[in-house]
Amino acid sequence: MWKPSRKAMIVGFSFMLLLPLGMTNALAKTEPSYAKKPRISALHAPQLDQRYKNSFTIGAAVEPYQLQNEKDVQMLKRHFNSIVAENVMKPINIQPEEGKFNFAEADQIVRFAKKHHMDIRFHTLVWHSQVPQWFFLDKEGKPMVNETDPAKREQNKQLLLKRLETHIKTIVERYKDDIKYWDVVNEVVGDDGKLRNSPWYQIAGIDYIKVAFQTARTYGGNKIKLYINDYNTEVEPKRSALYNLVKQLKEEGVPIDGIGHQSHIQIGWPSEEEIEKTINMFADLGLDNQITELDVSMYGWPPRAYPSYDAIPEQKFLDQAARYDRLFKLYEKLGDKISNVTFWGIADNHTWLDSRADVYYDADGNVVVDPKAPYTSVEKGKGKDAPFLFDPEYHVKPAYWAIIDLTFRTLTRSKQRIFYLVFQNNFLTNTTSDGYPFFTIAGRSV
């Protein structure tokens, strides 16, 4: 996928023989940087979702404002057949005050998805973050977690579980006919391998997880699929803790259908071997797997970022492309165990990773990206990450070429032609002015 096939290289070489001598010499001598490669619009590139239609659906996380942006809309229509709300379906957005539900923005996303025949993932019914604090206050308005009297603690537990049931019942009954895949609980296991010590757990113990799934099943029926979603599922001790938790819950009859692997990963971490092991572990429990929040950061942890998109070296984009290549080869290999791969965004102009992209400087004001190098100052959240397949201006990146099959057939019009010459990782284009692209690969019009 990332490396050009021998057939494509032969075709490229044959085509070069037809070029004027000066042009072939120029091509031979020139090895353009990523910035100098042809800037192909993602709106005219082969459709990503159709490339993987026999393996899994391809999704994107969105904010409502993006559905008012024509380019974002066209990107979603062209490359994605699944959608998830990045924020507006979280508890604090849906029910900011007890009994006062706000569905306006969630409805907007659902309407868009239905109009364009896209699957929807609901994210998320329960989370320790972005949840209004009224959930955790007793009838007198006092924090439940501070209660020491055993009788009152039990009353508080039942009150919290009742509030949880009402929250889930109201949402599921509204969307059960429109949304098939649901993140019921999110991030319930800590990095230490223990159940996260959230207010939910402090007040209700493991019962809040059980009630959440049971309520969703009761009011949604068997046609909706219920997931437990988490990050770093590929990492021990968290992976084994999540596995043991889900195994226990299933043995107790809790209706869990699958695991959501957030997959906020890096170019070099975690390994594909650990990812494969994780998918197989949960598949062996009879569970579906979904990749729910995929982004491949340019940086390690903690991030030492470049201050702007243009400052990111070409090699970083190529390394990222190689990572995406390995990753999607693995996903496709495990296609019978993975039903969806969702990116946590559309293009590099909007990513939550920017908020933690810190820029480090030495005493002379130079940017320091080496994680072991000394530094004298840090600007928090002032850098730029680039985790997706498309750049901020909606052009395809090397990562896109890494996971798309260049012989893939796409809907075309013959009035516009884009010829891709794949030769030593360079692209030569010849473009006319209007319509959709007409691809000629290996001497075959597609």
C-alpha cells in the first residue's frame, strides 16, 4: 500500500520513456519534499470508505459547526460512511441541568447522518469527565462522595443510579431507531489497572456500569450495539484489567456487545503486535471491536511539538505514512473482528491534540523537539499536531496514499483527468479544469 507496486513502477517507467528528454532528466534529478509534491484535493481523491467497504466502515468525529462548512460537508460525504459527535452527545451537553435535556446539536448530527446514509456512533452515555456535577449531589445539594453515614450512602447510591437510568432511558428512546452503535461507558479503567476512582465508582461501585448497560438494552432492544470504550487498551496493566472486567460482566449477564479502542496513538507507539494481540483477546470473548477515536500524533509523550504546521519536517509525514500503512494492513487483516474505524476528526485543521502540543525552547529561543534535550521554557498548547490523512487545506497527505489502493475504482467523469505516476514515491499530475477526477492507473481507466 505505501510502497509502489512493481507493476506501478513499471508503468511509471514506461510513461517516462514517452516524456521529453529534458523532463525525464529533471524527474531523475529531482526529489521533491512533501511540500513540493502535487497538492491533490481530497475532494477529488479516491473515496476512503469505499476502499475499505468489504472490511469495516470509516468514520469521523465532528462538531456541529463543521456541518455548516461546505468543505467539511463534502469531505464527510466523499470519504466517510460513519459519524460520531466529538462533544455534543456527552452528558454535560445533553442534560446540563437535571430534567432539562438539550438535543438541538445532537439532533443536527443525526439529521445530517440520516440524510447522507451514514452510520452513527453515540459518544457517550457515561463518563467521569464532561459530566454535570448535579449528578453527584444529594437531595440537600451536598456532594455524595463526602457522605460517611452508611444509610445515607446507600440512599445516595440509589439516587445516583436512578438519575443515570433516567438519563440513559431518555436518550436511548429518542435515538434507538437512528443510532446503532453506543459508547455506554467511557474510560472506566485507570492506567494503574484498577477501576477508575471517579465519583460514579466512589458512590455506586461497579453497579453504575451494570445499570448503564442494562438500561440501554432495556430501552434500546437488541438492535442497538453496546460498547465499553477506553484509551490505551493495548497497554498493560490496563488491557488485562479491562479484559477481566468485561469477562466478569459478561459472565454476570451484562449486555456488552463490543469494545471501543480509542487509539490515540503515536508514530512509534504502541506496536502493531500489541494492537493485534488486543483485538484478538477481546474477539475471543465473542466481542466486536471498533477503533473509535483514531489519530496518529507526530509526537511522543509528553509532546514536544513544532510551533506551526509548516515547521513539521517532511520526514515526519513520511514516518506517519509508514505507520498508517502498517496499521491499516493490520486492521484489514483483522477485518472480521473490527466493524468500524473512526478518525477523531476530519483533517489536520481541527484536532484536540493541538491543545496539548507544547513547544519547548532552549536558552537561545530555538525549538527543542528532542525529548532528551534540555530546555529553558515551554509554551503550553502553542504547537501544531498533524494526526490525520488530510492537511489543513483538505489536501491528501502521504498517510492517505499509504492506505489507499491506487488501483481502486472510484466514480469519475472523463472531462477531468488526473494521471498519477507512482515512481520512486513521487507523483506527476496532469489535470484539466472541471468535473470529477478520471484516474488512469497501470494503463487502465478507472
